[in-house]
Amino acid sequence: MIYQRNDMEGRFYNWVTDSSRAIFAGRPSRRLFDRFNGDQVLFIINFYASFFERFTLEEARELERQIANNLPMGAKSEISVFNWIKDTSKQVFL
């Protein structure tokens, strides 16, 4: 499943131009994470979901809510956000 912009519940996101979206590809990096950047939030959610055969729309929305409401202030890079998701997820990460 690919989580898309129209699937997101949050309406407070900033969006980059189409040409800038290409930077959110591959693996999470030490790039600064902005929880208000919709493209970056989608990137993290979809990267995480790629590790599971079955990742539902509701699980993606729950992860979006967790990022919006519970992400610690110390999670500043994409890598630290991804590690926080792994550590707090109800999914069994292999």
C-alpha cells in the first residue's frame, strides 16, 4: 500500500513543488525532519510500511497521528524519526 496525500487526515501540512519531491526517496537520512512537511511525512510512513506485506490505510493514518501528536522533540532527523517509529510501533519489525 502506498499512503498518498489524499489519504492523510492532517490538513496543516506544507507541500513542496513537484520538482522538489524527488529528494524524499530512498532511505531516511540525517536530513532535518519537519513534521509539517507533508511530503516528508508521507516519505517516512511509506518507507516504514515497505517493510510489511500488509500495512493498512488505518495503520498509516495512526502512524500519521503519532507523528503529529507524539513525536519527541529530540527526534530531529529522518533516521531518528524512523527509529522512534520502530521502537514505539505495535507492528513486529523484522
